[in-house]
Amino acid sequence: MRLPDGLLNLLEQGVLSDVVRPLLSGKEADVFLVIREGGPAVAKVYKEANDRSFRQRVAYTEGRRLRDSRRQRAIDRGSSFGKEAVESQWRSAEVDAIYKLREAGVRVPEPYEFIDGVLVMELVMDDRGEPAPRLCDVTLTEDEAVEVFGILIHQVVLMTLAGVVHGDLSDFNVLMAWDGPVIIDFPQAVDPAANRNGAKLLIRDVDNLARFLGRFAPELLGGRFGDELWSHYERNTLKPETRLTGRYKERRGPADTSALLREIEAVEREAMAKRRALGLPEPRPARAPVAPRSMHGPKGGAPGGRPGPAPGGRPSQAPSGGRPVQAPQGGRPGAPRGGPRERSPRAPAQERGPVRAAEPQSGTEDFGDLDAWLDVGD
Ligand SMILES: Nc1ncnc2c1ncn2[C@@H]1O[C@H](COP(=O)(O)OP(=O)(O)O)[C@@H](O)[C@H]1O
Ligand SMILES: [Mg+2]
């Protein structure tokens, strides 16, 4: 097995004591089962993007402005230094999102190290100490599917409140751990307050889950959970304890002019990025940017974005969304999830199990106007 340089470095530095086997080799990353501090862990090594995925990365990273303005200008210019900056931003976006989400009590793996572009994290395990199967690999009863959906929707509520939209949430990126589903794979995550595709991505994420779990529980198929969730977020009525019903009716109230202005600004930002991508000079702004609103709450919010929800009141422990999940592998439903100290004492999946087939790149394919934007440079 030829190991990527990043992983060899971690072995040399003694951060890892062994690489057991590859878990999965996908288009975006190679994932390895490794030994760290005497226990199993997972190392995710990101690949360099090809041209198309590079442009997708740039689109996803819209709204992730860097504090380092030299790097940000390089990205905006599309220089090779900028390309390197986009790559490293992409890699660190996952670890940034995971830290944020753990803070918010979302069921994500615990990150251990992020060195040389390699993310070393908790191995999510099933009840036999094996790497947990993906949601797409398991069969559920109707009741189990409804419960898993409830838990996942609740995670998505917490994620949205924490300012993270997954952007590629599907049955491929949910692992069925011994104590319930865990969400993984965040490099494309976006901030719904800063990325104008936030609504579209969030609704698609939720629809993906409903569609998959609806195979086992058809009652999930008729709901409009994504629209309902986004509408709560937009109106600032989303709370950690919000329970979604799937019932959603388009509101035809008076126009929200500040939402319209935010939308216009987002379109302007995109047009600007497009001009830069085409090497056109920057136009002079027609008007001053809209100041952050104070209408909806105490927090200012990102420029041009909506104010963030109040940070308080979020549970610190990963809660379950209603009833606890019936773990499909006979796991312990609803038990608290643990960090490294709760690693299974049994031998982990060393030397066992085939390398899994990589997931399709579905999450980045179906974007409507984002795709149109991406095609500009072709
Ligand atoms: N923390 C983890 N614990 C167990 N398995 C993992 C973990 N992270 C990733 N995997 C396995 O590796 C696969 C690919 O990881 P993922 O983060 O989804 O990368 P990719 O971008 O290649 O899809 C997952 O589907 C899962 O099977
Ligand atoms: Mg994945």
C-alpha cells in the first residue's frame, strides 16, 4: 500500500503509530484506519482538486472570506498562490465545521489532530467495534427509519443554528454508530448567513434524507421538512428544541425588503466573482452595502447576511430528536456518545472488511444556478 505523503509525515512524527488499512478511496479524499495513542482512529487525507471540482470548491467557499486579506486577494485573482489558499481553506473547512458542531452538541466524530492537511479523528464504530456502516448500507424497519429521521432532522436544526449547512448530506455521509447516526464529511459545508445557496443546499440536504429514509417509512416522503426548517431559520424562530412536522405552506405576507436587499447583495457578490473569474475589471459599486440588520434580534450577523440566532440555550450534549434511535445492529439506543475514552475495548476492525466503494459525487452535481455559475469558465 502506497501511503500519501501527509500520512507518512504523521507516522514519522509519531502522531500515528500504524496505518492499518485504507477504509475508502474516493474522488475527494482517501480515508485510512490508523492507530493513534494505542487505539483506532481514522485519518482523512484530502486530494488535490481537478479543474471542475476546483471551481466547485471556489463556489462553495463563497462567503468564507479569509481574515488574511493577502490570501483572500490571491484567491480572488485566481493566482497559483490563491489556488493553494483555496485548497488549504477547503481542507481546514471540515475541521472548522466539526469543531463548531461538536460545540453545538451535534453528533459528529471527535477531531484529534489536523496536521499537514490530514484530519485524524475518532473512528465511528458499530456495536462490534467495526467501522460503522453508512446509512446507505443498512436496512431499517419503518419505525427505525422514522426515529433515525427524527434524530437527523434534529441534528440539522442544531447545525443550522450553529451556522453550518452540510451541503452534501445524504445516506453516504451518515454513519450508523452503535449509539445512533453520526454525520460526517464537511469540507463543502457553508454558512447559511453568508452563502446565497444556503437555502437551496439545506433543503436539498433534508430532502435527501427524507427520500432515502422514505424508502422504509413512506410517510416521510410527503413532508416539506427542508422548506419548513429554512422558513423557521429565515424568520428567526428556529430553536434547538424546534420539532418539525413536514407541514409547510408558502407564506404570501408583505414583502421582506431586507431579505430582498440581502439577496441583491448576494447576487452582486456573485457577479463580482464571475467578473474576476473572467479577468474583467471590478465595477464601481452603485450603492453602499446594506448595514447589518437589527430587526430580528440582538446579534449583528455577517455583512449582507441575516443576523445569527442567539447562541444561548443550546444543549451541550448530543440530544436525540424525540425518541431514541433503535440502532439497526442491536446497538444501545440513545446512549450518550463518547469520545476516545469510550472506544470499544474489543479489537477494532483491523485487518477486516473490504475497502468500501466510493460514494458517487452526487452532492455537488445538482445545483441549478450554481451549476450555471460554475459553467461560466468552461
Ligand atoms: N470518522 C469515521 N469513522 C468511520 N468511518 C469513517 C469516518 N470518516 C470517514 N469514514 C469512512 O470513509 C468514507 C469516506 O469518508 P468521507 O468523509 O465521506 O469522505 P469523501 O469525501 O471521500 O466522501 C465514509 O463513507 C466512511 O465509510
Ligand atoms: Mg462522503
